[in-house]
Amino acid sequence: MKFSNFVRVHWAAFRALLVLTVITGLAYPIFIWLVAQIPGLHDKAEGSILSANGKPIGSRLIGQLFTDKDGNPLKQYFQSRPSAAGSGYDPTSTSASNLGPKSIVDTPADPA
């Protein structure tokens, strides 16, 4: 391979890199952001943030309970993992838990 051919091939690869960087790194994200600003999509795209005293405190979509009035899970909804945030679903103090909907918790008084 001659030096001039080497330079020509690498110059073409560099131009392709620049073009693809502009398309996938700038144009596409800006286009998707603009689509998300369409009325009706804006609230969903921004994460459904709840505010108190002008400060964001969480999302109204985190830790929703999909249960009927008796506390039974509704079959038409995906059942999320139980919250490790004390009693109920407190989005300001969420953390990880390895418990699932049917987990058995061993206690000294009631071993499984």
C-alpha cells in the first residue's frame, strides 16, 4: 500500500467518523428532545416530577401500588418489587431490596 493511498483511506475514515458523530451524537439527540417537547409528551418525557415548596421531591410514578381496595394485586399490572422505604412507598427514601412479592422473611420468632 502506497503512502498516498494510506492517507486517502484514513482521511475517508476520519470524515465518516465526523459525519456519524454529528448525526448520532448531536442531530439525533436534539431531534428526540424536540419530539419530547410536543404538548402531551412533555410531562411524560420530564419524568413526572413532584414538587413541594419549589423543590423536586420525587416522581409520581415511583413505587405505585397496583392493588384493589382489599390490598390484592391487580393481575393486569406488572407488580413491582416491595419498597424498602419503611411502610408504604416513599420516593424520597427509596433504596434497594432483594425481597420479591412472595419472599419469605425469616425471623427468630417465626422461622420459615
